[in-house]
Amino acid sequence: MLEAGASFVARGYVGKLEHLADVMVQALEHKGFSFINVLQPCVSFNNTYKIYNELVEILEESAATLDEALTMSRRTDRLPIGVIYRSERPIYHKELYGDWNPITRRQPRDERLQKVKDLLAP
């Protein structure tokens, strides 16, 4: 999701519920595209709680750059949990509609198409 452009990417673990709840609150408060990967052990065929408990480590701070976040998320020796990456960017629907509520006050189709073209123009 980092490479897809999410502005908030985190990982949580059900074995650390308070930490996971805190990460979820941060994701909900973030303005923009948020994604949380939740590690959930399978106990039916292979109880992976022991493996996850050994590999999980709580991040003290999120990555400063996208490259650092990608490196962190690709680690195989440890499973970092917490906010991996957070950035502030313009919010697509705010850029497109402003304070306009598209549910209660629908814009004409031509205006919507023009705004999308303006947003996508280089």
C-alpha cells in the first residue's frame, strides 16, 4: 500500500490489542487514505502465536521517508508493528469538492468532469 500511495500505513497484531486499538484510532483520525495490516495467527492448522510473539517488535517512530518505510516493511527478520509511514497530502475529495457535500448537493456532471481533468493535469 506504500507503493499504491496510501498516506498512512501501519501494521498491528492481535496479540497486542491495546497497541492495535491505538493504531486504529490514529488511522481513523488521519485525513486521507489509511491502511492497516493486521497480523492474525492461525490456530487451526499451525499455532503461529509463538512465531509472531518472537518476531513482533513495536516501532518507536514511523519512517521519515517513503524509502525508509519500504525498507522497514520488507524486513523478514522482524515484524515491526505500529505506524510505518504517515504523510500529509491534499485530500482527493476535498480537492475535488471543497466544502461541497456531494451527497446532499450534487454537482452537474460537466463540472465534476472538469474538476477531475484539472486534478489530473500535470
